[in-house]
Amino acid sequence: MEGERMRRGEGQVEIGVVTSEAVHGVAEPPPQSTVDKMKVRMKETFFPDDPFRRFKGQPLKRKWVLVAQYLFPVLDWAPSYSFSLFKSDLVSGLTIASLAIPQATIYLLLLFCCGISYAKLASLPPVVGLYTSFVPPLVYSVLGSSRDLAVGPVSIASLLMGSMLRQVANPNTDPCLFLQLAFTATFFAGLFQASLGILRLGFIIDFLSKATLVGFMAGSAIIVSLQQLRNLLGIVHFTNKMDVVPVMSSVFHTTNEWSWQTAAMGICFLALLLLARHVGMRRPKLYWISVGAPLASVIVSTLVVFLLKAQNHGISTIGKLRCGLNRPSWDKLLFDGTHLSTTMKTGLVTGIISLAEGIASGRTFASLRSYKVDGNKEMTAIGLMNIVGSCTSCYVSTGAFSRSAVNHNAGCKTAMSNVVMATTVMVTLLLLLPLFANTPNVVLAAIIIAAVVGLVDVPAACNIWKLDKVDFLVCLSSFLGVVFVSVQQGLAIAVIMALSIGLSTFRILLQITRPKMIAVGNIPGTVSTETCISTRKPKESLGSLSSPSKPPLTSPTPLI
């Protein structure tokens, strides 16, 4: 006791240190078994957001309610839904429906090889595109967590599926088999997407290189636009290949089949659509002009063809469409060994591409409105949506960025806007389809070209060039591969050249393990430091024990 008092009297600083050590001592962590360590690692990897924390300390009844809300996000906002919210969702739903109806028909053309007229696909139901804009949005409105995402068919997935399935089935000679393969590939795409969400492997999508996607989408836009020259010029005999050389050769070797009436109508409507798009981009408040332009073009061109009997002057039309809602298609799913590998591969590729677009669109608009979107729940919702769609005559669908932007700008508040859009499509399927019988194919081609122009993202490519030349090489290889080889092989070339994840990971590890090093020393008379490679010789570092005659003792500093 006396020794302790003496130390207190002699030095307050020393006793302070001792007291601090006694009060703030840290005990060693308890020992953990290998199983416990693995549990912690798995939780940090697959459950970083700790989704089960909301269930802790809750009574059993409340836990069941929380489970239902977690599985069905519609239960989060439906109890507090009001009429004022419905008015906003009604306007946005009708707006995206006006865009979805012509787009759905257009994307069906993309699915069946980008421009084959409906007259040659008479044995196929051309309303499959509208079916895909009816059932999937209803499923997503119950399972999806994004308020702004507008669900339906998208151009890139349609192009990919059509080009990959044409390798084993020709939609002209065997349309029934082609349709069966499309539904089966959609089933596998949904199964893959839902598995990623359920197993909480959504982080895999984050490793998909943006440079690859930018080049792939730009090349796909060029291919889609060139394919529409068939309908834009009224060509009858056209190549079935997708790359640019055969397409341009087919265009200029069939000049005798060009129809000036078709070309004149197509150029006029294409100019109007591009002008409307330009106005919508320059003045966001006038977005409704660019949104309503496709539907207005369809209505005006249909009236012109009907009144002037233009189909008798070389302008081809869609033809008669049969009314009715989606028919069950689970009996059309084809799991035999002959085509199983093709449908699985097609479902995997289209599933990844459409999932990347849907997740990116949902996160983008969620950040604008300051709410969070659970990526794993979104993957599960999109996957189940496609599984249900494959059993109800739908092909692969996701959240399209352009349609979601229209939905966002129209003032949507909840996922009810998807329900409004689906209801509008249902009315169209039941009552309005005969009105589109005289719609000219050339106008659909003009709408396709105007729609895919936005996929050529030149500013993004320039930004990639400024940031990383290797990534730009990946982007360029993806673009050239799609344009000059084929759609799926172009994507494969980009992935192989980039080694997508592997190359990027190797470069990061190389920079970490071999950082750039420089030696720095103190400048005489200052507290600043400078590299030793300098006109002024820095003195030894402060605290150095070396003699003045020796070189300065410095520590290398990595430049990151």
C-alpha cells in the first residue's frame, strides 16, 4: 500500500499509465473451433446484410408476418397504399403501356431473327411479345422490390435468344420447334436466375465487365439496325446471317427488289421517331413526346395503309392477329437430349445478360429515390417471373432501362404501375389486336432502329478509353466480334480476351504485390519530405541513428 501511495505521490504520469492499463485491458478472444470459424466466414460472405436481424426478439406471430413481407415485398406497401399513390401509378402505367405495346411486337421480331415478316411466320403466334408484357409484370409486382422497374421483353435478350436458337431450328421451316426451344430456354434462364438469388450468389453479376457490355450492346445495335434494312427497303429475298458483311452484300445484290414506296414511308417515320427521341433527351419534361411517338407512328401508319390500300402497292403488313390471353405452354417445354444442351446454354447466356440489365436498372433508379434494392431478392423475383412466363407462352423478360426511365419520369410510386401496364396489355389482347392487322412492317423496322440507337453509348466508350486502355481493348473486341462474326461469338471473344474476371483480378493482385516504391527523406530546415531523386539532397529521416557521413536512412513509401 505504501509503495503504491509513494508512486502516486512521486509521479502522476506513471500512475496514470498503470491505471489506464488496468482499466482498459483487453481480454483475449475465446477460442473458436474450425466449424465456428467457417460459420463466421460463410455469414460474412453470403449474408453481409444480416437479413435475419429483423426476426430477433420478435414474437412468433410477428415473425410469420415478417417472413411473408420478406418473400412478398408487395405486403410492405400494399397495406398503406392510397388513392393518391394510385393516381401516379395509373399515369405511369398507361404511359409505359403505350410504349410496351409496340415494343412487345417489335421484340418478337427480334426473337425470330430480326426482321422476318409475320407473313412467313403465320404458323407462329405473333402475340407472344404481348404475352410477355402481360404475365411477367404481374409476377414481378408481387415479388419485386423495385418501385421503378418496368418489366417486359428487351432487345438484347431477344436478339441473343433468336441468334442462338437458329443454329438448331429454323423459324421458317419449323416454327413449332423454334417456339418450344424458346420457351425451354426461358425456363432455364429463370431457373438459373432464381438459383443465384436463393443461394445469395448475386455478387457474381457484379464481376461482369462493363467494357464487355458496352461493346456488346453497341455491336448488337448495329446488327439489329442493319437487319431492319430488309423491311425498310421492302426486300423479299434476304440473308439469314447476322454479321455485317453478308447483310450488306444481300442489301446491294437485291437492288431490283427495293420498293420506293416502302423506303419513303420508312424514312419519314424514322426521321420523326429520331426527332422525338432528340426532343425527349434535350428536354426531360417533354419525355411524353418520345414515349408516345412509337404508338402514334403505329396508329398513323395503320390508318394510312388502311385508307390508301397501300398493301396493294408493295407495302407488307403484319396480317390478322388472333385475340385471346396467354395459353398454357408447360406442355411445350422440351427436355429431350437432342436440344437440351442448346436450350441450357441459351438460357444461361440470356439469363446473365438480362439479369445484369435488370439489376443495373433497378439499382440506378433506387439510388435516385434514396431507397435500397436487394439484389438477391431481385434475382429471385426475375427468375421466378421467367419460370412462370415459360409456362404461359412468354419468353425471357427483365427490367428494361429505357422503359424503367419512362416509368420513373412519369411519376410512378410503387410496383402497381406494372399492374396497370399489364391490365392495359390484357385489354389489347382481348379487344384491340384486330386493329393492328394493317400495321406496316416498315414502321416496326423504323421503331426498332430508333430504339436501339440509344444502345450505342459513345461517351461510355470514350470514358473507358481514358480510364483503362486494356478495358477499351475488351470493349472494342466485343464490338467487332458481334459486328463481323456473330452475336454470341462476339460476346465469347470479349470474355476470352478480357478473361473477364481473371485478367482484372490478376492485374489488381500484381499491383498490390508489386507496388511502385520511392524513397523519401526530410528536406533540411523543414518538416517536409521529398523523394531522394531530387536536385536538393534531403537529410536523414528524423529519428535516424545513422551517422552524418552515411546515406540517409529512409523507409520506402508505396504509391497506390
